[in-house]
Amino acid sequence: MPRIPPELTSILSSDPETLSGAVCFKDTRIPVRILFDHVNHGVSLDEFLLGFPSVSRSDALRVMAWQEKLALDVLEPAFG
């Protein structure tokens, strides 16, 4: 089962009985991967939220900020 970062356990969940254990926004069946797939294909956050209204803007932004921090933690030492 995927490990959810402690700082995101209030907004994400993973249940082996739901979508094969994919990490989803809590109380939804919307995998976090869908957010990144949309953004990586040029879909704005506003458009994503229109298509998935059960995901709050603040939850989506928290996940995106966490992912950005993770990337910077890896890249900054290499380039810093």
C-alpha cells in the first residue's frame, strides 16, 4: 500500500478496496495522479476543479505544493 506523507494524511487516503489502493483525495474516488496528469497536459487547475468538484482548491494546492517541495529538495542540492 502506498505511503502517504504525514503532512497530507488529512486530505489523502489509500484503500486497497478502492481503485486498487491508488492514493486518492480523501472521501473521493479521485486519484491524485489525475491532478498531475491534467496539469502536465496543460489543463489549468481551474479546469481540473470544474471537472472534479469534490476536490477542494486548497487540497489540490496543498498536494501541488508538497510535490514542488519534494522536487526542490532533490534538485537544489544537485544544482545549488
